[in-house]
Amino acid sequence: MLRSSTSFFLLFLALTASIIHAFLHVNIPTPSRGQPLMMATKAETSLKKTELLDQVVQKSGVTKAVADKVLAAVTDSIAESMADGKKVSLVGFGSFGTSVRSARMARNPRTGEPIQVPETTVATFAPSKVLKDKINHRAS
């Protein structure tokens, strides 16, 4: 268990760095001119929780159990803050928040009859300029 806020902060920074690293090192094949466009498989474009934890362990030097607890604490804290209507900003990464989608009328695709879609709250994420530049391989 983490005993100081400094340790928690350092692990949080390692976790954030691993998430950014994951965004930057996703291998998405791009076709050359004249080659057919092939869709990347899900395995090539996603990072599983265990792979993320492995990166955090490697970068921070903590055990996998500690990294798992920190990841759970970070994701729970972000989710709870968003549920309370708060915006969560991670400098250099982005901002998590919520947005309300208004109630609206839609059509049932099978029958064509109009249906009322209720108002709903959805999660949002806005990447920072630093993250956008890193994803697009631009120097910041």
C-alpha cells in the first residue's frame, strides 16, 4: 500500500506516461501507393489493461499489484469526479468530462414509427495539444 502522496504522485505520473506511450506506439499499417487498403485488426490497435500495467511496472519499478491498485484508484477517481459533474484535467494528456445529450425524437429503423429518446449524460474526452502533436508525430 502506498504510504505517501509523493509515491502516489510518482506512480500516477508513470501511469500517465504509459498511457501516452501506448497512444504513440500503436502500429496501424498504412498501405503504400498501389497496395489495397487493409483494415488493422483490433489486436494491432488496442492496448489491454495487463499490457498497460506491464508498461507502468517497467517504467516505475513497482510491483504489478501496486501498479494495479494505482490504476484502479486513478480510474475510480476520474469516474467518481465525472459522476459528480466535475471535469478532470491531466496537463499534457487531456480532459475528461461529461456532456448532456438532449431528449429528441428518432425513428425506429424497423417500423419507421417515431420514438422518444430520453436525455442522457455521456462521457467526453478532449485530448491536449501536446497529446495531439505526439499522436501526429509533431515536435511540441
